[in-house]
Amino acid sequence: MRITQKITILLLATVSLLAACAGKPNAEKQSTGTVSAPVFNGDSAYQFVQRQVDFGARVPGTAQHTACAAFLDTTFRRFGAQVTIQNGEATLYDGRTMRFKNIIACYNPQASKRLLLCAHWDTRPYADQDTNPANHHKPILGANDAASGVGVLLEVARQLHLNEPTIGVDIVLFDLEDWGTPEFYTGPQREDTWCLGSQYWAQQAVKSGYKAEFGILLDMVGAPNAQFYKEQISTYYASFAVEKVWNAAQSLGFGSYFINQSGGAVTDDHLYVNRVANIPCIDIIQYNPYSTTGFGDYWHTMDDTMKHIDKNTLYVVGQTLLQVIYNP
Ligand code: AHN
Ligand code: ZN
């Protein structure tokens, strides 16, 4: 018998003894070596996506947007979160001013080790990628972009309420992500016209000294058989978090969704969380650098509806998040 084998047997015996002393029948957990997390409910997440889409387009400045904000606020409160609404004002691509609301749900506020989970909850006022030019000034329903990410996070919140995590979790729903310069605009160009809510949140995070170990942004995480490549801004600022999340997904058997390959770079809310707030943050986004648009062909069209939402994909993403949250 080699020395390593002896040590292994000794360790196993010690672990069994400790388990017996604690009186917890968790031998199964130890023998398989798997780590545990609550089970994410894909049907529940799907319903949360549907509830948002039922309001219609959630474009800032509209009654539907206001109604959806109230729904998100009350739902997080129902799930035991400490909720803060961050009201702000930003300048759009054309110089107009727009009011917005970032919605922040906090779990375990006293914990110093924290995880940031985010998605944008507004929808784009322009279907400027639609094949029919008559639709270019119409708002999109945004089932995948980005009610899908918010739906996953609402189900995560429900699970956090049922099973208190050891770490702190902050769920931030960014507003005004998707009012970036439209294709049809011919006026003077401004910089950074996307992600206006997250830009503001990141500036406030600096002022308040908010810190998290890392962040995970969800964007377009609901399409059937979606593939998530390792997005390059994520890898640049937070490769450890990319590895952690992609490894968690592989360990759960989700390797056909979480592709172990580098994808393109996408300007998204996580850029400002990284660059401005200085919090390492990754983006789980359906972006295929080898396809024509990069995104699904319903992206920024009137066709971004519930027919492109699959509860299996929501489950895969949500279960991966729970694996990360409950095994810090
Ligand atoms: C740009 O198209 C510059 N960024 C994509 C970010 C986005 C828009 N995500 C959803 N809608
Ligand atoms: Zn969009």
C-alpha cells in the first residue's frame, strides 16, 4: 500500500467519524463528492418571464415600465429581500433626458463576502434590426432581451428566500440598458449610449464603497439550445469568475450550453461594473462570434417573444447560479 492510499483511507475514516458525530446522514453527499444546492425551478422562471412580457414592452417613461417596476419590487419583497429603488436621470443618444429606476434586492446584508447578480429589465424602444423598416421605431417585447435574465433572477430570489445562503447576494436589475444609438440615427454620435442605468449604478457603487467578490450578468439566457461562449470582456477583467461559472456548469452536465471556448466581446452592463465600479463581473450572454448578427435573428426585432423562450435553458443557467451561490 502506497502512502497516499493510506492517507486517503485515514481521511475517509476521519470524515465518516465527523459525519457520525454531527449526526447528519450526509454520507451520500460525501461519497459522490458532489456539492449540493437547491433545485432551480425552470417552470417558475418561465412564469416570471411571462409575467414581465404580459405588461407589454417595458420602455422607460411608459406606464408599462412603471407597472413592471412595481411588480419586480413587490415580488422581491415577497421573497424576503431588502429592496432599494435607485432613481436616476441620464442623457440619451440624441441629447434627450430620461428618468430610470435600477432595482436592487439584497440578501444577507450583514455578510461581508458578497456576490452580485444582475440583468437589465428595460426593453428597447426600437426594433431597428427588424426586416420590416416600418417596425424600426416600434418597441420590442424583449422576452429574451432581457426578461429571460430577470426571470432567472426572480427564481433565484425565491430560492434564496427558501434556503438562506451563507454569503450575501445582491441582485441588481439595471434600467435603461437598451436605448443605445439606433441604426437609423444620422445625427452627431455620442459615446457610451448603451447601459445608462449600469453606468449610474457603478458611479454610485464607487461613492458608497460597495464591494462584491465578483458579479454575474445575465443577458439573453432563455433561447432553446442557447450557447454561451466565454465573452472576452469577462475574461479580460474576471477570468477567475469565468472559470468558476463555466466549471460549475460542466460539473452539472451543461457543457452543450456553456461552451468551453472564447467568444467575441460584447459591450454590456458588465463593462461598467468592471471599468467604473472595479468589481470583476462576467456576462453570460448568447453571443456566437461565428454567426452573422452574433445574436439570435429575432434580436432587436418585433419577434423577440415568448416563442423563443425555453424553460430548459432557463433551468441550466439558474441551476448553474445556485451551484455557485451555495458552494462559495
Ligand atoms: C451592443 O449592441 C452595443 N451591445 C449589446 C448589448 C445588448 C443590447 N444586450 C441586449 N441588448
Ligand atoms: Zn437589446
